[in-house]
Amino acid sequence: MSAAVHGYVALLLHAHLPYVRHEQETVTLEERWFFEAVVDSYLPLIEMMDRLLEDHIPFCLTLSVSPPLLAMMEDPRMKKRLRNHLAALCELAQREVIRLWGDADFGPTAMHYANQYHRLMALYDHLRGDLIGKLRNLSDTGCIELITCAATHAFLPLVKNDAALRAQLEAAVTEFRRHFGTSPAGIWLPECGYTPALEPHLEALGLRYFVVDAHAHTLALRSSSVVHPAGTPLRTRGGACAFARDLEAGAQVWSAEVGYPSDVDYREYYRDIGYDLGRSGGAEWEYLKPYVLPDGERIHTGFKYYSVTGAAGGDAKAPYHPARAAQKAQQHAEHFVASRVAQLRSLAGERDAAQPQEPAVIVCPYDAELFGHWWYEGHQWLEAVLRGLAAAQHEDVVVSTTTLGGYAAAHAPTTEAELPVSSWGRGGYAEVWLQPRSQWVHPLLHAAEDRLVLAAQKHPHPELLSKLQQRALNQAARELMLAQSSDWTFIIDAETVTEYAMNRIETHLSQCHQLLDHIERTDVVTSDAELSQMVIRSERRTPFLPDLQYRLYQTLSPIPSPCETAAVNHTDSLRILMLAWEYPPRVIGGLARAVCDLSRQLAASGHSVHVITCHSSGCLSDELSEGVHIHRVDILQSMGELNFMDWVFQMNMAFTDKILHLSAQGVSFDILHAHDWMVVYAAKESKKALQLPLFATIHATEHGRNQGNLQTAGQHRIHELEARLVANADQIIVCSHFMQQEVVHLFHAPSDKVICLPNGVMPFRNQQTSILHVNPLLSEALSDDESPNRILAFFGRLVFEKGVHVLLSAMRLVLKLVPEAKLVIGGTGPEFESLKRQAARFGDRVCFTGFLDESDKCLLLQRTELCVFPSLYEPFGLVALEAMASGTPLIVSDTGGLAEIVDHGRNGCTVPAGDVNALAAQIVALLHRPEEAAKLAAAALSKVQVSYNWRQISRLTTQSYKKLTSNGSFYEGIFPAQKEIIK
């Protein structure tokens, strides 16, 4: 008997609604679209998945959630109105039970609705209205995979400018990351709208798979004459995985003629009491009136009592029976499962048995709103399908559900083909969104695109604009994106609420142009008040895409080809094991950020990266985040139970155990990379046990932190462990030439063993109005009481070597000349209390915020006029890079790595370390000359983008890894002077 064929079914639900939040006091028809989708589709979907999990049914779903939908789910105003909508449904349900009491045909259905709406109300209250958090939790179980969509569901093949195309994608990825804490691996292209112009942007943003219509696969294979097994995805020229929508599975659900939802026993959507009751007015109309729109316009209420019998929308309908419909949903689910098994069996028969091939996957994408809203029994059918697929047992076919990402990771396609422009709309191309009734739209969209791109090019440095001008340009980008929504042209094609759709397009484009008009006007004094009013009005009307930046519309530099962007390809990628005692969200200093950014960039370049770090509260012990495998280990005893050095030894034992456990599971590595002395024991043991070359990054030295004055036994012990790490490592990496000289001198390391690779900084985006949970001390520090403050900022570890005490001494002189100056100090550390005592004399002119997370730091950088980092010892100076990347002017000490980053008078200012008078004078000078400060900040931003980007640093790090691994046995390359120490 031949072995059973293994195949997969990939169900994808696309959840999307246009952005229909309005400022009116009363609920609008369009807002009810959102309420109905939540009540009819999303809450029942959550209920269904919870039931499957409770019953331990193995299932997989891919769920794409569009940014407009996420925005409305998050919006407090929409959540409040949604809660009121649910309450009204429960009230009407109770009244319907009373009205239809004793009616054999309709009474049981009324009771069915009452039970349903009260149950959904209880679920919504249990979730506290946090649907996004619930999706996050479901994603953590592994049963669903969340992916993104374009920012406003634009039909991407009709976007004109490359920068505008990229903006739709990058804004969506940013929004997804804000809500779910990680970047999406895949994307639902709106309307399956594909164009080859997407490829470089998908690759650059890490969007590795998507779905196209079946005819796109067919045409791609036909034009290339490639033999490709049916039922498997293609590899695009950009390296992405392109899945094809299955036509047979689609027709069984979508087809109006033969699809399951057209069965006579299912509920008829169009017969609703909102239209049936009170046609002649009277008591029935008074009964119904509180549940329609405030102006009396009739709408669907959700209470429907007839089945799909007779003509669509006609009166000749039989009563609806929920139990009979549930039986039919079960039968249709069984038919669907049997059809997929038969389909997989057929696909297996078409394949060449002599050639090993990847298992077939049947991709079944549907709109999430189809289930429950348009097809009332859809969730019952879907749940029965998932249960049926989990229980399916066949001798010749083994079928499982999968997510698209799961399949793409396990069975990456090797057949490459060039896909054509296509969609899943009528005709397969752009007919729905580009036809006579809507042909006027796209020239207007393209003109606005052109104008916004030109404005972005005219203002390449936002820091040279006022905050109001930046907000205006950001809002102009937001208005353009909202006008680009494919929903409006879809509505025009369908001839439903066409006036509303046309008004939305025209209003958003008008707002976009008016904002750009104000930016381009020269009578700034006259226009500022008008611009402020317009910006505030527009932002309040559309609190959407809060992190959107107009800079996304700047013309992109030529995007490198796939082979140029990746440091390595899949055939020579490296398996890297990193050890670091801190990793986000556990952040003690700059080490965590540097390790995180480097590991993510290495993963994005095609390498397998595992990081061993300490456990952090609220985090999974093992997780895959941004492509990095993170293993957080528990330490046997807490830091409070042991002295610090003993705790470090316990941590290293736990690290070593975890590494050996991974090795025993078959996880292998090519490179071991240790960060700082804290992990020296685990690094040494793992190097020996796994026979790996050891890289070590020395981020700072105990000698330097104490200016060479090592007094305590602990300080001497740390110095010895640093020496041991240097001796055991085969290659030392430091982040500045200053550190390179220090390590060579302190530890007598050969100069060619120590290489300099700087840290980088990720592209910076001002958060502006998106900060929802600001550190209250920071919020208080940044508030303007009576007159505006001129904010100076320091953030970092509050330790002696950071020189904060020098800055406080300088503030006495600064405040004499600039009384409105205010210093905000962010961070914690052993010097916190002594610094607060030193600052007490300044009253509210110096504020301490305590620990700042990334969002808080972002807000501080947005509001500050000048950053000051007066370090006495600084191996590198990541805080300076963060300030430079944010476009904030800065002053630093001319010491260590800071002196290498900042060129005095070119991209910032430097002062002698510890010189109070020089520091005060430089602060006052920049506060008195803001134009000069802005020019320095612009030059600093340019330097960061060129010299400190993680892609380049990752490439150089990879070259160093590969140079060592290609030298044969790494033990043969150990420097003679170090051999004895290693022994």
C-alpha cells in the first residue's frame, strides 16, 4: 500500500470596513456598518474560536485585519456607541419575545435572538470592549495568524507614485506593530490586487506572502512555460510566496447561484422588521421608531424571521427555523470537507511520483463579514468545517488546516514566475474600481499624490518645520490615504450609497489640498491661525493612523535587488546564537537595544538567530519575534536573594542549561556571540561543548566606568571576568575606536583581534498624538502651566559616569540667562536620589521622570528643544544617535564614542568633559540661536542615515562572522598569548 498523501487547507478571513467614524452627535448609517460587523461577525467568530480551544480541537486560521477596522475597534467613542448598540439590541430582543409570544412560526426565533444578543453583550463586557487585545491573545495560542492589509485598503495597482505605494504598505505595517507588538509576516493585498511594482516594497518591509487570484498563477506559468505542481504557491521575483485562491472552494461559498448561502433553509438577509413593520405608520411604526436612524430612515435591525425561499427580497418567504438551518450548515460543512479531501486526492494523482514535491495547499479566502452578517449561519458552518477537518481520517489522504505563514515557512516555494497585474474582482483586473461611473476618481487621486510627493520632497527635514506645519503635512497624507480607499469606488460600482462614497472622496481630497495650500503660502503670520484651526479640526475628525508621517511620501532611493539587500542568501545563511542578560522588554541600559536591533536585522537578512536572555515578567519563555527566536530563562534564585556576583553565576548556569537543551533538541549553530562580561561563564562552556567560534562584544569596561579607579572586590572581579571573555573570544567587537584602544591596552589583546563596528539606530518616527499611556511624571514635566517652557532633556542610566551632576551644576548659569529653560531628566539608576537632592534648589525647573519606555522617550524627543549628554565616560553613545535620528539638536562631551559621533559645529556641539562653565555657555548659545541649532540637527539626521543604519552594520557583522567560520578550525586561529588563559 502506498503512503498516504499529506495536504493542507488554509482558511483565510479578511476583516475590513472603511473608516466610517463620524463627528455627528447621533449615530449614522455608516457607523452602523461597523456595529453590525462586530455584533454579527467578529464577536461570533471569537465565540467560535473559544469553543474550539475549550474542546481542544486543533485548528488554524489566518486572519487579516485592516488598519481602518483596527482604528475603529480602538476608538473610545466608537466603543461606547457599540456598547449602546448592543444594549438596544438586547432591549428590542426582549420586546420581540413579548410581541411574538405564542407565535409558533416566529416566537422561537425571537427567543433565539434574545439569547444570542444577551450572550454577545456579556462577551463584549467580559472583554471590556478590547477586541484587539482578544485577537492578540488568540494569536498567542497559535490557532490564528494575524496579518495586515494596506493602510486604507487602497486598490494598489491603480496607485500612481512608487512613494505612495510604499506609504500604503509601510503605514499599515507600523499600525500593525503598534497594536500587536510585532511586525506582520504577510499581507492581504486589497481585492487581491497585485502589481509587480509591489515586490521591492514587500521585500523591504518583510511581507513574505500574499494571495492572488487563480488566473494570476495560470498566466504566470503560461508565460514562463514552467512546469509547476497544482496546489502549491509560486515564488515571486522578489522572493515572496504567492498563494493562489482556490476557485472550487471559493464557488462553494461565494457563488450566488450554487453557493451554500443560497440554500432555501438559511436566513433571508433582506427581510428585516426594520422594513417590514409599520409600513403604514401607526402603533407598529412607533414601536420600531427607537431602533431605526434618528431621522426616521429605515434600516436593518438584525431581526429577520424568514428563510431564503421565493424571489430575493420578495414577500413569498417561509418562516425561518434556526434548528433546521443549523442542520443544513452541518451538512454543507461535511460536503466542503469531503470536497477538499477529494481535491487533495486528485492533486496527488496529477503529480509526478518520481519527483519529491511539497504537499498541496488549498487556499480558501473569504471576507470575514460574510460569516454571520450576510450568511447568518456562516460561523456554524465554519466551526463544523474546522471540527470536520480535525477529525478527518482517510487511508490515502491526511488533511490538516494551516496558516499561510506556517505553510510558507515549512514549504517555501522554489518555482519562480512573474505574476501579472490582477485582482479577484469582476473580470480579474481593475474593472470594478475603474469603470465609467468612477473614472473621474483616479485622475484626482493621482494629482493629489503628485502634489503630496512634491511637498514631501520640498521639506526633507521635518525638524526645520514648525510642529504645526509637520502636523499639517501629516494630516494631508492621512486625508489622501482615506480618499484612496477602494471601498468608495466599489460602492460607486455597486450603486448603493453612491452619494456618500463620492462625498468622502471629494471631502478628503479637498482637505488634503487645503492643507497643502496653507503650507505653500508665504503670508505665514496670517495663515498660522487658520492652519491651526484646520489641523485641529481634521485631526479630531480622523483620529486614524496616529504614527503616519508625511516623510513616507518622499521619493525613495533606488531599492537594491534582493541579492543586494540580503547579506546572505538562503544557501549560505548562518545560524547564530547570542547571549545577553538584557533584551527588550527587559531594558537596563543601551545593551538591550543594541542586541535587539542587531539580531532583528540579521534575521531580516536571512540568518537564523537565537537569543538567550533572562526571563521578563509578562513574556513567553520561548517566542519568535521579528524573526528572532528568543529564549527567556528563569534564574533559580532572584537577585534579591543572592549577592550580585553569585546571581550572575546562577544566571550563567541557567543559560548553559538552556543552550544544551536546545542542542539536544537538534538545534545547531555556526556562531556564538556573547555580549559583555555578564555571560562569560555560559559563553566559555558553550564554546567548548558545541565547538563553536566565539564572538564577544565589549559594550563598556569596569575600568572605564570608574575612570581607572577600581577599589572594591566586586569591581576587580568584573575586570577579571572581562579579561577572561576577551581571552576566550576568537574575535572581539567594540562599538568605537576609543573602545578599541581601551580593550587592546587594558587586556593586552592583539590589535587585529579587536574590530570596531558601531551600533546603529532604527529609523525614527515621531509619535505625536499617538501616545495613549504616557508616563505621568513625563506628562507633568512637559505641561505648560502659564507660559511655554524651553525643554532641555537628558535620558539614560543615572550613574556617575553619565555626568548628570555636571549638567545640574550648569543649570544654575543657564537659568540666569534663559529663565524659561526647563530640564527633564529621564531614567533610573544608583545616583537617582543624590541627583534629586542636588536639583532641589531649582524647584520645578528640573523634573525627574523615572524610567522611560520607547513611547515616552519618543514623546520627550518630540517636545524637547535640546538634548544634553555630558558623559565623563561613554564607550559609544546610543542616546546621542537617538537624538540625532529624531532631528533634535544636541550637546555632548568630547569623550569616548561621543566624540566620534558628533562633529562640533557640523552636526552638534561638544564641550570638554566635566567643564561646567563650557557646558552652560554652549546650552545658552544654542537656545539663543535656534536657526543654527536646526541646521546642526538636519546635518546630524543625514549622518545617522548614512553611517549608522543597521542594514550596513549587519552586513559588516556577517562578513566578520563568515571570515572566522571560513578559516577552518577556529581553535587553530587562537592567538598564542591567549591559549594559556583559556586552559
